[in-house]
Amino acid sequence: MIEKICEIINDEYCCDIDITIEEWKELLTNPTVFDDKSKEAIKKWYIEPGYSATCGYIGKKYNEHSMSANGIINGLAGRVQKELGRFVVKGIGGIATGTRFIVVMKSKLINAKPKTWEWTIREELVKAIEELNIFSDYSYSDDALISDISDNDISSDNPHFEYSGRPKNKKDPVYVKNKYSYPRSHKVSINALRHANNKCEFDDTHLTFTRRNSDLSYTEPHHLVPITYHNNFEVSLDVEENIVSLCCNCHKQIHLGKGFEVMLEKLHNDRKDLLTRVGIDITLDELIKLYKNN
């Protein structure tokens, strides 16, 4: 078995990891190598710009210890080495002899204060993930969707979005965390927010705040016909015509507060023709009943 040396050169971990895209694809589809915890950890870096982030940033973003991903990534890298069976990484100099994460990610020192190490998913692994569509443009809960969108680079340079007015085929539900969940597209939700000019569609005079990563107002996407009722419809509910832009307060109220019926009446009146065009036929009374049962 070949011994691959890992060392720090010019503030960067250097090691010749020659795993091809096709090999990564085989590894990604092998559950004994890429288990659910590994995929969840890798996705946290995959959705970041440049597939890069520090462990501290990831820990803070997901309310976890800054080193929480280290063991998972190292364990994954060890399984990759074992499955391929042709090399083992050995650290030298200031690197621990049994270091393994370099198999999966590159790392370099960045000029943050204090200086810290940034991890980046290897290019071949990124391409394999993309070709297999392992982490598609979807979330499986409203909270995850809103969290992902709030950290995306939503730019005011993007043109105004117009509705297509056409029904879309619904995707199959996915088994996530012991239950079936219906995927929600980040792109579709961002389009809906763009169409609303990032204003609250219940009342566009409602105060909001400016996003940290753009000059746009912060609003949240809300599926008017709840996506949990996707089995009641022949078409997808995850379409721009079914997503309204709401300020934080209105979004909480429509889910949890009194007076949600008044909100639904206005939003349904504004959207009922659009909903019909995309194959979502529902009366106000039917819609209110869904919310009461939700």
C-alpha cells in the first residue's frame, strides 16, 4: 500500500490525493462509506460559497461545537482509504501522523483574526456530488429552507421573476429522519421572493430589515397551500404561484397566531386565479380547514 505524505507548505496542507470523479461516485453511493452523518456533514460545506468554510463558522451556523465535524470527516476519510485499499495518508512535521481529513478536503490558513484553517471539499468530490445530484437544490422542512435561503447570496442584480402559469409535476417524497418529507426548492422560493420584490404580500407597508448579505429586505417564503398536503393534489405545490413572501411576524402569525383566517382570505383572493392556472384548485374554506388541521 502506498504511503502518501501530508505536509504543510506555504500555509497549506499538501498531499497528492488521486481519487477520480468516477471513484468518488462509487464511494458516494456506498452507504458503508458515506453514511447519513457523513453526507450531512459534507453538505454543510457543499452549500457554502466555493465549498469552503472554517470549522468555527460551521459550528456557529449550526449551533454546534466548532470541532463537531472533525471526527465525522476524519472517520469518512478513513473509510474512503480502506475502501480504495491503495494508499494511506501519513502526516509529517506539525501534522498528526494519522491525519485523514485531507483525503476528503483541502485546507489552508486564512488571514482571519485570529488566523484559522479553512476547509474546502476536493474538486473531484464536488463534481461527483453534482453528477449524482446528491445534494440537489432542495430542503425537506420549512425551517431548513428558510435557513438556507437566509444565508444564500440573494442579489438585487437578479432580474424580476415572472410566473410561468404552468403546472409542474410533483417529485416523490423522500424518507428523512424517520418520516416522508416533500422537497422544497431553494430556487423556486427565491424566485417567489423576487416576484414580490422582497416585500410582505399580506401588507407591503410592514416593516422589515435589510439582509446581512445583500441590500434587499428580508422576507420569508410561505407555501400558501401547505406542502404537507402534497398527496391531495396531482401537481406540485412547490411552485412560485403557491409561495407568498411574508415578513417574519406575518409568517409566524399565519402558522401559530389568531386571525390567520383573515390573512388566508386576502392571500387566497390575490392568488386563487394563479393557483388555478398551475392546477391547484382550492376554495378558501378548504384552505382554512387545511390550516386548522395542520
